[in-house]
Amino acid sequence: MITIEEKFEIYLLAPEDLIVSKISRFAQNDEEDIQNIINTGKVDKEKVYALADDAIRVGVGFREEWVRMNLDEVMEMF
């Protein structure tokens, strides 16, 4: 959380959360965004996998096998 003179509170997603949010759609710009986030060197690969695996198990509205394939591709980007 970042506070600006006690007037605003800004919450930012952790890089791992941002990556997980892009895995289900995984359009070209999502793939590029994910690679750029990974390139910062501030991403924990194991945390991405664990968070994505949890999200896949409880998620609805998508085909699990497709999202798992996307997750596998993301793991190869590290």
C-alpha cells in the first residue's frame, strides 16, 4: 500500500498476481505483458504456479485444460 499525504491509499497487485490475472485470456498482449513482468527479475516462479493452480481449481467460466496449457507456457518463460 502506498499513501500520499494520508489522503489516498493506492493498492498495487503483486507481479505474481498480475501474471495470474492474464493467464486465462493469454492474448498476444497478455503474453508480452507477462514476459515483461518476468524480465523485471522480481517474480517468484513457484508463487506464480501456486497462485495460478489455486485459481484454476476454483475458477469457473473457462476450460481448465486451456488455462493449464497457458500456465505451462508461462512457466517456460522463466
